[in-house]
Amino acid sequence: EVQLVESGGGQVQAGGSLRLSCAASGLTSDDYTIGWFRQAPGKEREGVACIRSPDSITYYAESVEGRFTISSDNAKNTVYLQMNNLKPEDTAVYYCAVDFYFTSFLTVMTHPDRGEVLDAWGQGTVVTVSS
């Protein structure tokens, strides 16, 4: 069973930075995609960024491109989301998820309401950005 554990959330002032981590276990293939979604209070879930292993192909939502960077340490099966120049609108619960099909993951990134098709989700970590 694939399991994901997120860490790194917290509270920061606007303009600050945070780094989220997503550690995966139980992976049954070296070809997988891990990504981040977020959900703010009263809003729909939004795809943020994802990265495919082992070739590190990435995808970013327009709202975070240029401010967030996703990376992976394949030896540790861990994906990181470096978030810089944070804005109050980045406040949300951030979830990581995994799937063994890149195209499926991309579909969910742009259609987050289809999230149930992904192979596993983490429990979420809270990011709060104050103005």
C-alpha cells in the first residue's frame, strides 16, 4: 500500500518562504508522479505542481509558476515544494498525491474534482500566510 506523509507547513508572513516535503513509501514502480494540491477554506481544491520520476518532468499551475519549485530526491522517494514569495492567497491545506500514470496525474491537476482516481493522498499540511 502506498503511503504519503507531508511535513513542512506553518505560518509565515507575506513574502516569506516555506518548504514542504512529501515522503512516499510502498511504491511499486520507479515511474511515478507525485504532486501537490491545495484547498483554501470555502474554495475548491486546486492543482499546484507535480513532478514525474525518474526523468523529473514538471508541471506548475499558473498561479504559482515562478514562485514555487518542485523537486525530488528519488533515493529517498521524497518530493519537495519550495514556496517563495508567499502571498496571503497561498493560505490553504496542502496535500500531496501520487499516481503511476503521468497523464492521469496531469488530468487531475487541471480537473481536481477527479482526485479519487489517484493512487494515494497524504493527510495534508496547513500553510498560513499573513499579510
